[in-house]
Amino acid sequence: MNTHTQKDTDIREALRQRLGEELPLPADFEERVVRAIAPKRTLPWRRIAAMVIGTLLLAGIVYASLRLFMPRQQTPPVAHANVSDTTTPASMPADSIVSFDNQPLEQLLATVATYYGKAVTFRQDAPREWRITTMWNRSLPLGAFIESLNELDGLRLTVCGDTLLVEHVTEREGEE
């Protein structure tokens, strides 16, 4: 006899002894009890779908809370200079001096940055068209050339990794 059927019989007997008479039960009582007690199977893809949806929902909540509570860093928009130049470093002797006569700063820095393997980034567009006359000794390091250009009023060049950063500074910023 099935264990469920034995339990059903025990339940019936206990009820009969307690109430003292036979309870009228339907003929398919045992079958219905077995179906009710038997574990219901859910399809595995439903469980997987529920876990995926739960995970995505939790990830969305975490992302939204991070965006809401993390302070935002505001940086000015950065414009990138076109660093293409017709003169390649391989065609230039390393010990020569290059003269720039009334050239736009953007072209001048593109030539120098290409030689040293750097990219040029302008924080503001104003300095791009400034006309510069200067000399560049290619045998010196990039830092020496940057120091010479930083002596110009309103111009600050810095190296940040592989990028040459160009900023226009006002008198107040320069004095600080």
C-alpha cells in the first residue's frame, strides 16, 4: 500500500473514532488527497527566468542608488585637436632645431606632440588659433619645450599620461 494511502486510511480511522460514525467521503477522496499532497513541479525555465529578472531588477536598483548618491564630477568640455601632420618624426633628424614662424598653436603642438608620441587636447578653443613664433630643439625632452611655452601669458601646457593638455588661464588663475 502506498504511504499516502496509508495516511489517508489513518486519517479516516481517526475521524471515525472521534466522531463515532463513518463520514461520507467521495469515492475519489484518496486520489484527490494524493494529488493535493504531491509536490507540484514547476518548469525549470520559469525558475531561471525568475532568477534572471530578479538579478536584473536588483542590479538596476543598485545602479540607480549609486547614480543618485555618488557626487558628480563636473569637468569642462574637452575638444581634441587634430594631430595629423605631414612631417613624420622619422624624416626629422633628432638633433635639429625647428623654427616656427607665426604658426597657429594647434599646428605647432600637433608637430611637437607627434614627435614625442603624445596626443593634444585643448580645454578651450581660444588658444587653437594663437599665432606663435618660437624655436624647438628636438634633442631636448618635451618638458623643456613645455616650460618655454608656459612662459607665455595665458597659456598653460601640462602632460597627463599620453596627452598634452592645453589650457587658457586668466591672470587670476596664473597668480594662484
